[in-house]
Amino acid sequence: MARIWMRKVWLGSMGLSLLLTGAGTAFATSCGTIANPTGCSITVGSGSTTFAFTSFQLASSASSGGGNVYQGADISIDLATGGGTTAILTFTKNSSGPTPNSVFFVNPTQASAFTVTYSLNVSAGMPGTVNLLSTTNSFVESHATNGAPQNQEIVEIMLVGTSCIVNPAVGSSTTCVLPSATLANVGNILTLAGNSGNASVLQFSNLFAASFIADTGGGAVPEPGTYGLMGAGLAVLGLLRRRR
């Protein structure tokens, strides 16, 4: 078997490891699997902000060259916070799922890809105004020679698509500014191409940051939205829009 070179992608802008054993996610809570999700919400910021994740779905899954076709029961979900008013949703390979192994992987000449979608609602836990600010897309991957893993996160807010792509060529996490809003539909496209080498992904994660402005009695004033359209994955946006 070809040697596998491990590469870890970090939340560089926030100084947080996305490993579940890391300090930023030491208190991760299981939300089940894509096939059988459980309640998935977290309240952060001293009770000021609640992130609720719902409607998990495996929108598509395919392979070529004998690669694995991953199922919803193969994908575990964990939720944690990176501190402040943030939430981190992490997806890993369920070692007890129908597809063997504890990582998503392909061997030489194989390819696998799947799309996971879900909805996000952020709300105020006390009098005040809350809004989404940004999302950070990261993964932990390994590859040999020209093996090529990639993860693309697409966030749809008010029919505006923001795309955050991370892959070995980038070599770091990607943070995208979001329009000010409280509701979003999200899609993650994970692709693995072995080419003449191999590739695997231990986990991929989406970190969401929000702002909270306390109501001082005269009514909270929302922060102005920063609108960033950084590219859209049109196929996944179509899937997300049909969920509205």
C-alpha cells in the first residue's frame, strides 16, 4: 500500500484545532448520524446565543473506479463551541456504519463524493439582536502523491450563495463573511480522488460565528450586514433552495 502523508488543516484565524480532542472542542456533543440525527443545538455566549441545526440529509453520493458509495449512516455529527458566540459542526466517518473503516478514503484510480445538507437557525437567548457573521470551513485530510481530497461548504442566505472551499492546494481553512441573517441552508460537498495515489479525510467541519447586541431598553440596533458573494456551487444551491 502506498504511504499516506497526513496533513491537518486548522482554524488559523481563530487559533482553534478542529480535532475533537482539541481544547476548542473538548465538550463536543453527539448529534447522531445523517441517517438518524438527534437534537442538535447549543447555547453559547453566556446564554445570549443559540445555534440550532436541523434537517440533515445526504443529498447525493456517488463513486467511480470501485470507490465507496457512502450512506447517511456512515456520517456522524458532533457539535461544540470554539468560545464566545461560535458553534462548530463536525462530520466524521462512523466506524460502526455500513461502509468499513473509520475515515473517508479512496485508493488509486478510485473516486468518491457526497453532499450533506442541513439548516441553521441562530436566535437570541436573552433580550437583544443576533446575526450570523461568518463561517469557517476546514478538514483534516491525508493523501499520497497526487491524491486529491476537497471539501466545499455552500451557505445560502436569502438566495445569496457564499462558497468556502478548502483543499490541500490551499493548505489552510477558509473563512467567508455572511450576510446578516438568522436563518441559513448549508451544503457540504466532500470529494476524494485517488488518482495514482490515495486520499482520506478524518473529519470536515463548519464553524459559525454570530454577533449578539444586548437590548439596553431603547431597542437593539443590528450591525450593518457585510455582503460577500465569493462564488456559488450552483448544483448545491439548487438543492438548498428546494428545501426552503
